[in-house]
Amino acid sequence: MIAAILAGQTEQYHELIRPYERSVFRMALSFMKNEFDAEEVAQESFLKAFRKLADFRGEAKFSTWLISITLNEARGRLRRQGAVRIESLDETPEEGGRISPALLRDWREVPSEALERKEIRKLLEQAIASLSPLYREVFILRDIEELSVSETAAALTITPGTVKIRLHRARMMMQKQLAPQLKNANPKRRWFPWS
Amino acid sequence: MVIECKHVWDYISGYLDNSLPPDTRDLVQRHLEHCEICSAILDSTRNILVLTADDRVFELPVGFSERLHARLAREINRNPDKPPDAPTD
């Protein structure tokens, strides 16, 4: 389909990108923290991908290439807004201390009936947004977009070892923040604080 | 050999990805079998990952797709005969 678009059948671009709308928006939202800016970033990313389509060589998956463009677009916009400089002050050094998880005696079940609740979505978005950029990028690519370690490393131009370290810390930060909140969001479950 | 809880926490992510060396995985596994705290940490982390990866949690804004394709159509139709990155002369 990409060859056809490059050959002039540009209308096919609409169909090419339809499967990726959600993941590009979700990636953008995780960085921009509000839907309006995220939609702008998503639109710009799809437009840039269209303009640069001839650069796509097929060595990476199209989805990974698209995510890289989105990542750069979001970073660029944040930089222009001055947000990166502020956030970087809060950056946790990678060699920093161990992150202690939230201690809960019991959590065996996924609260699946809560999945569509806006409250849960908001908690997840807030927790992801609270990660500093280095950890957020890795977490989004690995645990939301479900890229492999090597694909994540390629998209971010870091080593697979660094992906694993950042991912571990990001997951522990997410657990620490979300486990108590999700437990409280669904009080009927048998979740007990460890005290 | 026995490992302490705080060392098990270092391996939670690798355990979930099944990327630990076999010996380490066995150590962690044995600890998890008898430690209620660490097994709850493992479960809660795993469940959070299930939630964040679930497409039902994240919805596109109403009209997102229509606005995106309308904007793309304007871009594409601006030069309908010119494929992306084609030479301009």
C-alpha cells in the first residue's frame, strides 16, 4: 500500500493509517496531558508521516516508525512550551535508589468491570503523566504499545539494557502510585492495606 | 539460597517479562510461593499492566477520526498528483 501511495494513489493513505489512530493519539496524550494538544500532535504526526513516507524503508515496522514521529512531535512541542526543562529537574537518576512498591496484602483479580469507568481511565492517565519523560517513553512503548525491548530501544535510540532498567523503574512507580488508588476505587473487592 | 523481599522487588519486571536467568527465576519463584507481600506486589503490577494495555480504557475523543481525515484530505488534495516527497520540478 505504501508503494501505491508513493506512486500517486495518495487517497490510500487514509486506509493505511486507520489502524494506528488510537495508538498515536494515546502516545500523544501521554505526553501532552490534555486532549486538545494531544489531538494536535496526533494530526501533525500523521501529516509528517505522509510527507516523509518516501523515507520509510521498511526496516522497522510502520507502527514503530509512526510512533517515533509522534514521539519527536510531542517532544518538540513540549520543548517549545518549555515543559521539558522544568520536568527534567525532577528526573530520577537511573542509578538512583530502589523504588519501594506499595504493599498490599491481597490483589488477585483484575477489576475488569471497572475498565470503562472514566475514573479508572483518569487514574491511569495521571499515573502515566506523572512519570518523568525518560520512564514514560519506555513504559508507553513497552506496556501500552506492546513493542518488544529491541523495538523500543530502536525507537528511542537507547540500548536494550537501558530499556529494561527504565521499564522496571517505571513499572514500580506505576505500582506504587496506582495500586492503593485502584484498591480504593473499587472498595467491594477484598483488598486490604498492609498495616 | 534465600533472597529477601527487597531483592525480589528488583526482579519483578524481569519476572513479568520472563527475561530472568533460570537460576534467578527459580529463586524468585520460591520466594513468591511463600511470601504474601511479594506475590501481591507481583499481582498488582501485572494487573496494572493489563489495565494500561487494555484498549477499552483509552477512548478516542468524539470526532477525532473525522477531524484527522478531513485535515489529511486537505493536505492530500492540495497537490493531488504529487506523491509525498516527490520532486517538485
